[in-house]
Amino acid sequence: MKRKNLLTSLLSCLLCIGTTWAQPKVVKVGETTHFEIDGKPFVMFTGELHNSTSTSESYMKQIGVWEQMKKGNFNTVIASASWNVVEPQPGQYDFTSVDHVIKNARANNMKVVMIWFASWKNGNSTYAPSYIKRNPKKYPLVQKEDGSYLNVLSTFGEEAMKADKAAFVALMKHIKEVDPDHTVIMMQVENEMGILGSIRDYSPAAQKAWKGQVPADLTAYLTAHKGKLYPELEKVWAANGQKTKGTWEEVFGKSYSNSDNYLDFPEYTEEIFQAYYYGKYVGEIVAAGKEAHNIPMYVNNWLRQPGMAHPGQYPSGSPLPEVIDVWRAAAPQVDFTAPDIYINEYEWVLSEFARSQNPIFIPECKGDVAKALYAYGEYDALGFAPFGFDGPKQGGLSVSDEDFDNLGKAYGILGQIQPMLVANYGSDKMRGALITDEHPSVELPMGDYILTFTSSMRRRAFNYGQGAEQLAAENAALAAQAKKAQSGALVIQTSADEFYIVGINVSVNFKHKDAKKTGSVMTDLIEEGTFKDGKWVPGRNLNGDENRVSISGVGAERVILYSSPTGN
């Protein structure tokens, strides 16, 4: 994905890891974004707790959550605040579940990103308090085209939005009061919102809005950003004359629904409509929350994926890339939108979410070190978080012990070089490589060189004279192990010929960009090691039979190259 060199020296001067924390914020410098606390860039090395973990301090102590995070070299945790727990009765607030997280995070020298589970979580409204759930007349639900109801609060429910906003404002005022040192550095507002089971809301209020005019703030945004919109949005708006007035179908066209192509957009107009009203609802809550306590706030989403072409199969209205411009028009108060990534198309997802300078923050993912290194190295990620690292393993959404240990090793290395990371944001001197079955070899141009990354996992057994049957079994076992293993790297070029590589199960070869000099590139130094307080601490000096750049497991190596006069 990389990029331009932008104010590298300025960012390097800004960065200093200190102990005094003040107002956190998202800072844009040119085409890059970084997170700051007390005016100092801060990279989040984090993980997200299971949904219910933080509701009980005794449970967190019982399973040793804080000890796990310290072992994993976390500097931040993503925990939740649930509306039904915070406001069990109208206007009566209980912040016990919030206070213990702040208290214990502070005691363990960690920061908190807090999720507001409120009107919507995973497309449904199960976190709304009982007084909301039991009064659908006052707090209306989404209706399908046939008139049936879904367990989803309607974005056209003004009273539900006001109640959510009031509770969120109370929460933010409380956090400001009890957290003067900004242990809580960011808020996620709602979770994976959108309608599952219908392409849009067909309730009476929604129908009135659907037949009415497209709001002026949306058409004004489209006009102001003409030529820079998401390609499909640009396309459908242009195809209908780039109108600034009209109904939704007049401005964006009648949707088609005869395609199951993953990359097509059936019912796109309905998705645009629904995204706008989710944005307006959430934007009101975010604006009021920031007025009470102005810290960064973002929204996340449930991704559209193969086999789910139609909105409603995935949450319709969720802040996905194809409607990110709609969300920006409706909710300019939101700092960015973040993908929860469980699908295989990881690189594609990041490229889509990085459009138009949307910062990359991954609040939910599998515990894959290679994906973390790729996000930090290639997309200047604000943070990466495996979901469900804590407590008993709960199926595919939890982090295995092996993955957690590997992530902790990687976080330990990266945490020591935060200044180096942030100083290279926006620079082609820092890159990321992700090795997959689809991309078993990745080439990255850096300076005068082309670096080629492959997996270091051996796929063929050494033949020591064992029988053909045994050799075949060993080959099959190695191939299976290699296929399962993560492989990737983050690489930083610190001078014309010097590179630092943080990787997992990765090998790197170097060649010169000038084809005439390809055979001349030699390694002057290959050194294992680690970092302490940002400084390289060397380990083994690799030579002879080990004269190659290859990392098994998680580790770091320093490489210095030179051009041999005996080359081409």
C-alpha cells in the first residue's frame, strides 16, 4: 500500500514514551494518521475481551485477565460498557462495571478502549435496557417488507435515540470525572450495527423517509467530494445525473437484486438509505458524548463477505466501505470506521478501509501475528486486537494459547520500537508482508532493493535413508504444518543498506532494483536480536551454514547489505 515520505523527522521528534497522560486524540499529518496521548504518538497493542467479561470484576480476577495482558505485553485493552447494566432503570445509573476496569487498568499501567454496547450489537438490540425492550410502541423496532418485526431498534425511533444518547452522555461525564489521567483513551459507539434479515427498514417512519427527499447534507457532501467518492457510489450517482434533489431512487436509481456476485451491489440504494439513517442516529450520540468528554470515538462493522451479496445477509447500513461517504456525511463527528476481520480476504479489507485516508484500527480479528505485523507495517495501524483472548476458549472466536504467546512476543518487540514505528508512518521505509496460500511469495521494493518474502517453514523432510512410506508421511506432516503456520513480517529500512525485520516464520531474499546489479547483492551482517528502550540488542551473528535471513517462530533480525564487485 505504501506511500509517501511525510514529515518523518517531525513525528520522530514528537514521540517520547512518558508516564504523564493527557487528552487523547487522532492526529492527521498529511496522508497519515496516528494516535496521540499528551501530545505523544501512541500505538495500541491490544486485544478485545469477550462480551460479558468486564461486567464482573471478580470474574476478571478469577481468570487472571490482567495477568494475561501483562504476559502478552499489551498496553491497551478493549472492554465493554453495556447499556442494560449501566442504566437498569430509566435515569438510574450504575457505573460499577466501568469503574473497576478503569481502576485495574490504571493499576496495571494500561489504557482502555471502551465499547458502548447499546442500541445495537451484532445487528440486534439485546443490550437495550428492559424498559426499552418492553415498550416497542415508544421505542419502535425495524419492520420487514411483509410487516413483521425484527429484534432491532429502528433508526427512526427518536425516543430510543434520545434514551441511548442520555445514557451515553451520563457515561462520558462519569468517565471524565473518575478518569482525569485518561486511562480510557477511546470509545467505540455501538457494535456491528445494521439490519440482519431485511434490506432496509419498512416501518411507517422509514417508508415516509424512503419516499421523501434525499437529505441536503448528503447531496452537499456528494457535491463537495465529487470525483473522490467510493467508486460504486460515484457510479450510481453519476448514472442518475448527479442530482442534488429527489427521492432516494431518483438520486441513486432503482436497485437491482438479480446478482449474487460478491463484488456487485444489489439493493445498493436501500443500503445507502439505511446507512444514512444509522449515521444520523449514531452521529447524534457521538456529538453529545464528545461534548461531555471529548476523546476519539469510532464505529465498527460486520463485514460483507463471499456468499452474502445482499444487504440483510450482512447488516444493512453498517459503515462498510461502499457507504463510508454516506456515513461521513451523516456522522462527521465519528473519527473513523474500523473493520472486524474474520474473513480470509484480509489484504482486500484493509485496502478498502484505507480509502480516502480512513485510519486503520482493527478492534476484532483472529490472533494472527502475521496479520498484526502486516497491518502495522503496511497500513500504519493505530492498533490491532484479537478477539476473545481471555478466559475459557469459546470456539473459533477465541485465541489459542500458541497464538497468544506468539502475539505477546511480537507485541514485546513492537512495544520497544514505538518511536521507530511512528517515525516511519507514511514512509516507504516501513513495509509489511503477509504470506498466504494465494500469495506464497511477496515482493516489496525498498530503496535500491527488492525484498522477497516467503515462508520459512520447511515442507519437505530431509532424506536420511528412511523408507519411502515414512518419508511420504514426514513430507505430508511438514506440508500440513507449513500450511497452518502464520508467516509475515514488518520491515524498517534505517539506512540505504540496513534493515530491521520483525517476523514470524519468514525468509527474506534481497536483489537490486537494477537488473544489471542483481547478482551483486550480498549480506555484510545478519544478526538476531531484540530491542530494549528502542535500541537494538544483538544476539547471534549468523554466518556459515546460517548465513541467511530466516526467522522461525517470532523474532527480529538486523541485516546490512553491500554490493560485491564480483557480481554482474
